[in-house]
Amino acid sequence: MAIPGPDTRVVELRVHGILGTTPERLTDSVAAVEVAGDGLGRVVRPADRLRRPAPGPVLQTTARPVPRIVEGYLWGRMTSGGLAKAAWAMLFPFAMANVAHWMLPPARRDSRFGHLLGHALRALLRVASLLLTALLVAQVTVVSLDLVAAQCLQPGGPCLAGVAPDWLRGEWARLAVGLVPPALLILLLHQVAKVDWEVNKAEAGASTNPASKLSGMRQDVPPPPAQSAVLPGDAVEADPDTPALRALHTTGALATAAVMATGGPAGPLTATAAQVWVSAVVLFLVSLVGVLLLDDPAHPPAAASRGLRLLLGAVPRKLIVTSGVAVLAASVVVMRPLPSPSSTPARFSGDTIGLLVLGFACCALLFAVLLAPAAWSARREWANRPRSLRPWAGGWMAAPVLAMSGLLGAGFGAGIALTVVTLLGTEHVTPPPAYETVTVLWGATAVLSLLALAVIVPVILTRRWLAEHQDRLAPAEATLLHAGRPDDRRTAARAWWWANLEREHLHHALLAFALLLTLGAGVASIQYVTDADVPEWLEPLATVGVLALAVFALALVRTVYLAKSRPNTARLLGVLADLTCFWPREAHPTVPPCYALKVVPELVHRATEHLRDPAARVVLVGHSQGSLLAAVAAGRLLRTLPDSDRARLGLVTVGSQLQWAYPRAFPAVVPHESLTELSGSLSGRWRALCRGTDALGGGVTTWNRQVYEGTLIGVGFRADGTEGPLPSATRSPSGALVLGGDHWLPDPARGPFTGKRWGPGVLGHNDFNSDPEWDRAVAIAAGLELPPRGQAGEYSHLLAGVRGHVTEPDDLDDALDGADDGEPEVPTIVVTRVDAVRPATAEQSMTALPSGDGVSPATTEPGRESDGPRTGSPGGPTQTGPAQGGPTQAKGRAGRKKSRRDNVVVVDENGDPVAPDAPRGKSTPWERGGDLPGRRKS
């Protein structure tokens, strides 16, 4: 750790999370001014009365006060604000398909089969994304060309009689009404796909080389060596193939509209339209083959991919898009006049919609089938971790996300079409037959969802009532945090229970919803292929489906409209963009631009500028989604900074999802090992502020937390880059429990505190900087205070000389319930004692074994003498404490109840039992309050 000098100052660079914020709230000041940035990415500081940048509050440390500069980086304007950004919510199905690419499990590079699986999965995602684009264009074409132009505006028709002027029923006017809306939509999608947030060159020193615009956040960071350790977000970079993918999607969309205008997939309506129809089909097939072969450039490209990249240069891309425009324009000429709907009912609508939906369903099904062996192959990466750290659905979560993207896309288009039919009058226009199946699907989903809620909600409320009346509502940490404050304990227990429920079962809810939609889609696909009529007993479901789709479509359109004039609505709508727009365009090019490719380089540059001052310490502080941005930026800095400057860099994550969400949803992008490496690289200067009442955040650096005889213990990241048992938690002056790098804050807080802003009540995910523990975490991250209990060095407080990773049985609850004697069935944890100076290796990790009948007594360690009995270590038998100059005598445990912590045996490298180097220290009075439980697991 770098020793602070008399000129040492701390720069606290804050990054906000979802929903955005104001400069004043981010800097915790009454006024703030911009000091750098380009309007999209803004760097702000507190301001004085003359609106001049002012220093932040002095950072109080144990040694002396240290000057502090508070800066905030605001990126909210990249995802919300204005009608255009609000309209991005309509691209949510596209964004979900793109996110599914980043949720793929890590591929095994040493396996050719795994390599081929990765290629196939990425190819299927790109094909499904192209079908989504074509489906959206087809749905708009159905409304404009079929429902309005061909049916409603036919000459002499009763639809809109007295409303639409006679000239609008003319030949050319009907063609314009039918094909101009899809053409404008395609142009809009193409323009959205071209939008990119450029890194401020004045801030990030971006290269003037045009190729640097395609390298995203790595434009000023050299690629890491192949042997270097993985850090969070290493794979998050822009895809240089995005322009080619954009051209293929635009061409496919133009071809889709042209095929529908000339007759649909069944063939051309007239002989004069045959050539245009064939040309449109060929263009669509070219787009389909192109996205199929255009693989991820981060992986070794096949010969077909290399050749395709040469064929999709700047000039060929313009030619292929121009060909699509020409084919669509030609379809207008050959289809004059529009055929009568009575002679060709729904010819250019129903078949196209049904075929595209069926094609997407086949892609999604094949993707789900191939993803299963890919996830199983990657299972060895996380097989030894606790269940709470394993990827969601075993690494298979991308499949339901892709399925939901297609079902939501089809549902939104059907909702718009059916709303138009209702407005125009069902007696005048007839929707495509394929939409009848969609309405039944959504009606069944709505009814099943209501039935599920009718069952699940009472069960949840009953479980909560039982837990509260049996005094099981408060977890162990809450009991410790609010010791001596029973009212706060009860309040916190209720909020903590709901927060745990949301964190632990969010992915289960997504899986259940996706399963309902997928089952309905399977039945609907069979019905469409067999051309079976909807049974009469299902007709009420169709009515419910029409209502559900109409409400869904109108609510989304209304929210987008209100977002222009209501900032709160815009921020709520921006949540979708905040969560999905972090990821660069990969599977789908028509998604909002990735803000991470701009935010991270500018954060890196800002921190580097401050670190040029040798007296400066920089601490990146990220809240919620900002914690992911700060962690990725810290990883980039660790790659580029010299060793002398790394010791002046720290990280504080606040209300973060870096344990319970991102490593589990995106195991290949934010793997657990990358967080371990980041923690070790920062040598204890990564601190995490956590609240159990926070449903969006949670613990980051610790897990398997338990309360043992009034003391919080657990497993987590160590400062030397390993994982294993940690020293027991300490109580900070503000009442927080500090275990490893996690600072668990009492909520409600224990204040008010002198000289500190007070936040009353349960704060949950908000207002972390009102807690005094914020300053303490910043001081430790800046290297101005030592981590509690010697985290940067010895680990003797819990299990001295023990390293490794504690694992639990896959179904620990069953083991606890299956004991014959009424006591929990306890797994024996065998740990290996290693030399304190020897670096930890993977072979020295701890493994969980089946429970035995007892534990071998610890051997007597020479050179130590008893000074009286002490409480036994959570990892070993009851011992006497060490003193100077005599042997240590270990006592037996006859008559003592067996607990999960008792069956821990410390062995040497030969497998012989040994005693820990030091026993656990004596507990402080607050750790042994009368209302604290003896043994509880959180």
C-alpha cells in the first residue's frame, strides 16, 4: 500500500445507475456545475454560490483529514430524454435478442465440438434477429397495405365513408398509403442502426484513425496478452461487422416489403410482378445467408466469413441496399392497381406473417436444443461454486430470453393491427388469419398468468405471515445490524424478506413467463401448420387476447408519447434502455447505441488525468448499473497503469448486482473468476456498500454468510487474489458490519449522525451516500485506512493458514431436513493448511465431503500455551487460546450439539489433521447480545 504524504488528496469519481439522476444528487450538493464532457457524458462537481467548482467535503480518516474532490459522471442522456430516445422502447424485442448473445455460456476453446456449438448458436441468433426485423416490417405492411390500402380504401367501399376524401381512394394514393409507411420504417431502422456515441476526443484522447471508431472501449487500450487473467467486461467491445450486419438487415427488410407487395410467399399475384417477386426473394435469401455466415470476429473466422467480409465492404454494402430500394420501388409499379381483397383475400399478409413466425419458432427451438450441450460443456467452470453463484438456469438462460423477444415482437405487431381493425370496424376489414392464432396465444398466457398469480400470491403472503409469527422473518445479518433496536429490527426484517424474495426468484419468474409463452407458441404453430380452426371453447381466450394485445400496444405507445413531456416517465422508460443498451450490437444491429463504449473510455481517461498528480488517489464509485461501468473501467485501468499508479486506484461499488445478477446472467462476459482477479489486483481496495433491504443490490465480495455464536462469518474474495474463509465481521463506528470487502449497512440507519445528512426510514436501493460508512469505504479504497481484521495480510481470525473455496451440497436444505436425530445433517469440510508465505493454487482449494460421525481432535501444536478456554473456531474443535511459550491443548466436544461449523477438519498436505495457527478471537459485547441467535444461516 502506498504511504500517504502531506499533499495526498482523494478524487472520488462517482457513476450513477439506472433511472438517471441530477448533478446535485450525484455529488450530494445543493449546486453543481459541469467541468468536462460533451453534453452526453458530463463530468460535474459541486459548486459554490458563484457557480464555481468547489472541493468536496474533507475525508475524515483515522490518521488525519484528507482533502477530497468529488466528481460525478452523468450518462443518463444517452438512454432517456426526448421522443426519439423514448421510441427506442419499441425496439425492446430487438434488444432482447441482442442481449441473448451476451448471455451465452463461455465456450470451451480446447474442444472442437464446443467451438462448433458456439458458431452454430451465434449463427442462429443472427438468423432469428433478421427474422425479427422482417416480422416488424411485415406487420407494418399488413396494417398499411392490406388493412388500410387494399381493404378500407377500396373504391366505393363503406369504410371511412365521408371521412376519407375521394382522391385518397385513387390508384396511386392507395399505393402510397400502402408502401410509404413500411419504407419510412425501414429508413428509421437503418438510421437508428447507424447511431453511435462517439468518445469525446478531448476527454479520452481518441485516435484519429477511423478504424478506432469500431474498436469501442479498446480504442486506446492495447489488447491483453493471451495468457493474462480475465477482468470484468473484457469481451465488451464493438463489433466491426456491424455495418455489414446493418446492410443485410436493411436489405432483408426491403425485400420483405417487396415480397408482400407482389403476392407474398405463395407466389406473385400477376405475371408482370413475377420478376420483381423473384428478385425480392433472392435478395432476402442473400441477406439470410449473409447473417448466417458473418460470425463473431472475436473468434477465429472460417473461410466463408473471411470471404463474406471482403464481399461486404463499403461499396458492396451500398450496392446491395440500393438493389433492395430498387426492388421495392419496382413493386409499386407492377402492382398498379391494387387487387381487390374479395378476389385475393389476405394474400399478401397472412402467409408472410405466419411463415416468419414459424421460421423464428424453429430457430428458437433449435437454439434451445443446441444451447443445452453448450451449457453442460461449460458446467465445469462453476460446478464447485455454491448454488447462489452459479449461472441462472445452468447457463441456459439465453434460450428463454430469445423466445420472449420473438413472442413480444409478434404480440406488439398483432396488438397494433387488431387495434386498427377495431378502429376501422370489423365489418369493413378482416385481419390476417395468422393473427387469430396470436390472439389465442396471448389470451391463454394472460389467463394462465392470472391463475398463477392467484395461487402464488397467497402462498407468498402465507409464508411471510408464518415467518413473521415464528420469528423467522429477520435474517441473521439483520439481527446483528439492529441489535438493541427491536423496532428497527422488525422494520428491516420485513423489507429484507421481500428483497431476498425478489433477488432469489426473479429469474424463476422470467423462466415461468417464457415457458407459458413458449408452450402457447408451440400449440399455435401446430395449429397454423395444420390449418385447424380455433375450437369454440377457446374463442373467449381470443377475446381476452385481443384486449391484452390492444392494452399492451396502446400502453407502450402512450408511455412513449408522454416521455417527451414528463421527465419521470422518460426515466422510467429509460430503465429498459439502461439495462439493454449496455451491450454492444452483436446479434442485432438495430438496437439503441451502446453507452458503455463511450462511458468506460471517458472514465478511464478522467481517472488517468487525475493520477498524473503523484499525490492523488482515485476512487471509482459506482451505484447500481454504474457499479458495472466502474468495475469495467477499473479493469481497463489495471491493464494500462504502471505498477506504481495501481496502488493509488480504488473501487467502491454501491447497491451492486455484480454477484447475484451479472455473473449469473452473463457468465462469459462477467465471469466469477474475473471478479476474483479484480479483487486481487486491487489488494483489498475494492469495497462494496450493501443493504439487505435493497432488492436490486446485494453482497458482492462475500457469500455463504452465517452467524456463528453472535459473529458474522463467511467466504469471499481475499486481497491476495484467492477465495476462502474470511475473518469474522467487525462493527464499524456507524454500526455497519464489515465482512471481507462488503460493508453491510443497517437500514434503517442508526443515526442521526453529527455533521452528516440524515436519511430516515428504509432506504433500500437509494441514498447510500447519507450513511457515514460511505466515507470509511472510500478511505479504505483510497489506501488511507487498512481493511478491517488484516484482510490484506493474515487470515488467522477464522481459519489461520487456510485457503480455498467452500462449497456446499447441491441440496443443502434436503440434507438439513433428513437428519435422523433431529439435528442438521452436516457436511464435513476438509481444508488444507498451507504455508503462510506460499501463494495459493487451485489444488489447495477446499472441497465439501459427506458428513461423518465426528471430527478428529486437533493435534497439539508445540510452542503455545493455554491461557484459558475460548470459544471454538467455526472451522474446528473447541480450543484453548494461544499464549507465549507453551503448547496448545485442544479439548474434545463431548456432549456438544453438532452444527454445520463443527464438521470442519484442517489437514496438512499429507491429509493429517492439524490445529489452526490461531483460534478465533473473543467476541465483543455487541456480538453476544442476549437477543442474538446462536447458530443461524443467512
